[in-house]
Amino acid sequence: MNILLICDDYKFVLLEKCPQEPVANASKAVREPYDRWIKANNKAKCYMSASMSDVLRKKHKEMETAYDIMESPEVLFGAPSKKARLDVVRAFMSDKMKSGTSVKAHVLNMIEHLHEAEVNGVRIDEATQVDIILKSRSLVFQQFTNNYVMNKRKANLTELLNDLQNLKSVNKGK
């Protein structure tokens, strides 16, 4: 990252504080250093964001300066913290299907949790993923889950989503 910032003459945003914002009627000479710093900071943030994973990009989206992003532990060490992994697993394990939510939306939300967990270094085997998703859905799917377990059915996440959607459409017809 430093090489890119040096090449484009933006590294100064990591070393210098932002100049005081000039008053509205300030002269061009007074305004130029501020405008240059803001433009360089925005470019540096874009370069940094482009090189990050989706999860890191979301975490750093609200940071004001490239310096703040560069000083972030995730960026410095390239690894998520134990707390981040724990938070992701906790969110996945505790997410329950809300009344009125479509099966598809819920399963896709759970898959998003799984993706975030994976990005944070958490590995959950596919059978466990399916089991957790089955436990998270509403009581409407209790019979489906019982049949699934009793018949020792194996499915990946896509097959599970399709089966749940088929069940929902069959139940609508009744």
C-alpha cells in the first residue's frame, strides 16, 4: 500500500494531520493545502478499500482518514481478532427466523453469516451449517426438520434452501 501511495504522492496523508478547514471566503492559496489533503486522503482510502475483503471494507467504511484505516489492527496484522470471530459465530448461532420472513431471505441471511465467519477464520463443516440453519427456522418447519433428521438426509445449503422453498410453496397450495 505504501508503494502505491508514494507513487501517487499521497503518502503525506499518513504522516500529516489534515489542515484546518479554511473559512468559506478564504483565498485560493489558503484553500489549496486543505483541498489537496482531502483529495489525497479520499484517494488513499479508495486504494485501501479496493485491497480489502468485503468484511474489512464494511468495518472501515466509516473511518475518516487513511491514517485511521492504516492503524487498524485488522489491516496491520491481516487477521481478525478473537472477538470478531466470536461475534460472528454468536450472530450465526443466535439468528432465528422471524415471523413473516421468507424462507429464502432467512437462509440467505444465514449464508451471509457463514461467509462472514469464514472471512474471519471460522471453519464450520457443511453438515453443521445445515443443522444450525434447520434449528434457526420458525416452528412452521418443525415437521420438515423432524423428517430431515429421522431420514438422515444429507443436503448442502443450496439443496436445503430449495427444499425449504418447495415445502413453503406446497403448504401455500393447501
